[in-house]
Amino acid sequence: MKTKTITTSALFVAVMAICSWISIPIPGTMVPINLGTFGVIMTGYVLGKKNGVISVLIFLLLGAIGLPVFHGFTGGLGILTGPTGGFLIGYIALAFCSGMANDLNAKSSINKPVSYILCVLLGEIILYSAGVMYFMTLTKASLATALLACVLPFLIGDGVKMFFAYVVSARVLRSEQLGCTK
């Protein structure tokens, strides 16, 4: 890997941690609102699917060994094996899919916002599926209960995060193309 790639990847690991720290608990659910998905989407979209996934894996590894990179300054295997663990593992798919949007935009004439929306929506569906299935397994909750606790309260916020992640990422990529990051 090039020094620039390693440095940028490390920067995005820090961005994901900072975004995850911004956390708001929701009464009645064990899953907080945080900006983690915003950071993951940006990571994948700016770095591409390969380096985005590697950065997410490093982020998860840092959290697993106990560094406080997860929501509310938490870390450790207990978080990965707790009620939000499936969502954290779903970050891998979200980074891959948002990185796929970057790759598609670079290689095709598909409308950039359209490919971004489709790819990130796919990533969000996989993330929600992994999170809900794991939550249901861990808590023995019904599908309806899991959807009410883990999906419905987050849909609007995730749509807003998707929009702003695109806006910020597009600016980062544009500044990189102009040579502003050298």
C-alpha cells in the first residue's frame, strides 16, 4: 500500500470513531442513534470498496481489543457480541457497497447520485438485516419487535446521513482530484 493510502485509511478509521462517539440513546431500545453509518459510508465512498472494507475491519479490530471507538466511547468484545454487534458487523457490507458506488462512478457513465443511492441502499439493507437478525437471536425478540426497536426509529436519520455523506464525500473526492490534499 502507498503511504498516502495508509494515511488516508487511518484518517477514516479516526473519522468512524469520532462519528460513533456522537451517540444518542433511544428510550425503549438498546440501539443508539449515532453517526457511525455516516462515517462508514464516507469511508467506503472516498476510499473505494477494498480500502474502505480494510479500514472498517481495522476499526472493528480496534474496538474488539478494547479501544473506545464504538458508540458512547465503548469498546471490547462485549460490544461486538451485544445487541448492536450485528449492526457493527454490517458496517463491512455498508463500506463495500458505498465503495462500489465510487468504483461504478469512476468506470461508467451511470448517474453518480443514482449509483450512490442504489449502492448505499443495498449496503443499508444488508446492515439492517445483519443487525436485526443478530438482535433477534440475542434477545429472542420477534421480528416486529426488532423492526420497531432497531429499524423504524433510524430510517429518517439514516436517509439524512446518506445525503450528507454523499455531499461531504463528493467534496473530499473533488478536492483530491484538484490536488488540494497533496
